Amino acid sequence: MTQRTNLRGGATLGLIAILAVIAAYQLDLIGHVAYAVEKGRIKADREALTEVSSRDISLLESMSNAFNVVAEVVKPSVVNIRTTSKLEGASWTRRLRSVPWGGTNHPPITGAGSGVIFDERGHIVTNNHVVDNADRIEVSLSDGRRFRASVVGTDRMTDLAVIKIDADRLHPAKFGDSDKAAVGHLVLAVGSPFRFDQSVSQGIISAKGRSGVGVDIEYQDFIQTDAPINPGNSGGPLVNIRGEVIGITTAIATENGGYQGVGFAIPSNKAHRIASKLITGRPIVRGYLGVKIENLDYDAAVAIGLDKPRGAKIRGLEEDGPAKAAGLMPDDVIVSVNGRPVESSTDLQECVASLEPSSKAKFEIIRNSQRKTLTVTIQRQPENFALRSGRWAPWRDEGDDELYELPDDVLHFSSLGFGAVTLSPQLAGRFRIRDTQNGAVIVTIDPAGDAYAAGLRVGDVVTAVNKRKINNASELEQVLTPEVLRQGVQIQVHDSDGTRHVGLKIQN
């Protein structure tokens, strides 16, 4: 029995060994088959590639060669800028007392950016933020030469600056017409991202007329691009496929500090105009209208006879400003200036800024769905003017968290997302309300509610609904019924800037 059992065991082991060999062979066979299939696919792909028309290949090669030619033309006009600034601050003194820095205890701050050669005299266009507060500016050319640079002039409102080097054999860039640049056009960005000089990246124009970018620049009529732009590109050129500068790169939208597909450039027409003035030493003088403005939404535009949202709606007027003197009123919609169409509030800001002080300009407006033309004598923009806050800064900041005691009789309009009380002298003082003593003042608001989305804010005083006068919060409650809100209402609002109208409608 024992011998027979051993024979059986040996037979089993032998069978296992045979199966293992077969399995290994099969795996190897499968591998060879897979390899053969892959090789056949690659061969088929190569054959398919050779069958692509020579014209198609030629087009791709022509585009590739075009990018190369553009890069070779533009790169000699692009410079790297490195800055050194002194840091003044007691905190650094305490931490670094033993480290001498040129006779002081303060370490230097270094920065980097890019620039575009403007003319053969050595003028270079860059961003103001690249050279702002710099004690030393050094420029590196594409041929490796280095020069000390001096600041000729700066303009913080557009974030543009002109610096100058004393050098020969310079290659000025050719500036193109940024107005002709269109969404979808191919562009190249050239600069020194992360201090890698003469880097070239490619993309398209994603949008034009961008504003609301979270940077400290007042005039934000930007060209948006997806061409990779990173820290160090600031001040470098955005060029079209003809090698013409159509923008000066200045900012990126990012959550991690680097490229995420959204970059912004100052249009070349503006950059060339500002740089030319800075070079001559002339001050940058801008026109001033004295209004607070906003864009129209679709419903408001259609209501006054426009086919789409365009123009700029007046929200408030400065008491002694040129707009009020000329007869402009809150809720007027400015649709053109001197025959030039106004597409948005940003467009109006750019247009007014370009007007000469003391000149007369014709403003076409829509008032109560009727078109009118008024002549305005433009004033000079005040010093330290800030577009984003207006000349007369609002008393409260957006999102102000200052605590104050709410009245006990707040009426809550839950369907709209706000609470209101009857206006009192104390609340009028709290919200700096002038020229009205009656109405319902909004004291709480839900940022996710319909009222906030329509433009209502804490401190707004509702004085009329569909032209019916509102004297207190109870009257507002009586008027804002669900039936009325479903049809849509026009609410007259008074705030610290003046009177405006807000359209409000709920879907259910």
C-alpha cells in the first residue's frame, strides 16, 4: 500500500510540473501574441500616418515653423528684470542684528519680472508692480548683456511703468492693434517665469474686456489668455502670430500661486499710449465724470429696449460732479459717448478716462425707455482717485462684520432673504442715509437669497415699489405679496450714494 501511494504521489507531482510548463508556455505565448498585436497596431498606425495627405502635414509643419519664427523675432525684444529693495522694519532688525547688509541690519528683498524694449533709446515697458519701490533695477538682454536701469515713469492706475537703460544694438518690439485681437486668436507669451529667461508659451485669447480681477489695478480692461503665464512673466509681451505685441502680461488667476489656465494682459493700445506719455515726462491726466455705475442684467436691458445687456447704468452721482451738472440722473443708462458705443461699466470707465479735461462730450442715454443726448463738460480726475471704491468711499465695506444692535421689530421677508425695519434717525445715521426720512431699511440679508442676487444690501432703504411710495416696513410688507413678486417688481432704493432701482422677481 505504501509503495502504491508513493507512486501516486510521484505521478501527481509530475502532472503538476507538466501543467506548470504548459501554463508558462501559454503565458509566454500570450505575451508573444500581445506583442505581435501591439506591433501590428503600431505598424498600421505608421502606415496610416504616411497616408495622411502631404498638405495636412505641410500645414502642421508651417504652423510649427511659424511659432519658431515668431519666437525668434520677439525674443530679442524681451528683457529679464531683477530688482533689489531695502526692507525697513523693526521685526527684521530684531531677528537679524548680527547680519550686516550694506551698513544696515535689513536684508534685501529681490524680485523678478520681464519687460519689452519700446525704442532704440533704451526705453522698456514693464509692470509698475515689477519695479515699484525698487532701489536697484538690473536688466538682462537676450544676448546676455546686463545693464542698470532707471525708472522713467510709472502709472499705478494701469500697472504700467517705463524704465531705461543706456545700451546700443537694441531690438524694439513692434506693437500691434489690440482692438483687432479676437477671442480664439493664437498668441505667444514670452518672459522669465520663475527666472527662466526667454521662455515661450503658446495659447489663445480666451476673452477680452475682463475686469473684476482681484489685483490692485484700477483700470482692468484685460485680455484673458490660456497661454501659460507664471510669476516672472509680469511685464512681458503677449504677441500675435505676426510677432506683434498685443498685450503686456500682468496677472494670473490662481489658487496655488502658479499657472492654472487663466492669465491677463494689458491691451497694447493702452500700454503704448501710457508709455508714450511717460517717456515724454507728461503727467497721466484722465477725464472724470463723477458717477457710480454698474452693468445691466438681461431683464433690465430688455425692459428699456436693448437687445442684450450693454451700456452702463448710473447708480449714484457726486453732488459737485460734471455728470450731475449736465443733468444726468440715477438709473440713466449710458449707451454711447461721442458716438462710441459703451458695452459695459468697464468700457465707460476706459472711455471717460481717455477724454481730455475741460472738453465737452456727448453722452447718449436711455431714460424711462427714451433715448436722449446730453453734453457733459469733463473734469480732471482727482488725485488718488480709486475706481473700485469711487471718489466718495462707501461708509461700510462689503461684508462688514461690525456688530450693532438690531431693533426688535424686524420684519422678515423669508421668500426674498432679507429683514427690514422702518427707517429711524438713528439708522439713517448708522448707514449715512441722506435726503430721505421715510422708508424701510434693510438690516439683515441672506447672501444666498434672491434679494442679494438682485443687488440689495444691508443699509439700502426701500422708498418705493412699482412707483408706490413706501413710508415704513409695514407698507413694504403689504406690497411685496407672493403674487406681485412672481410678476416682478421695480424697487426704488436709497443708499449713501443716492437713488437707484432694482428689479426683483421670484420664480415660485
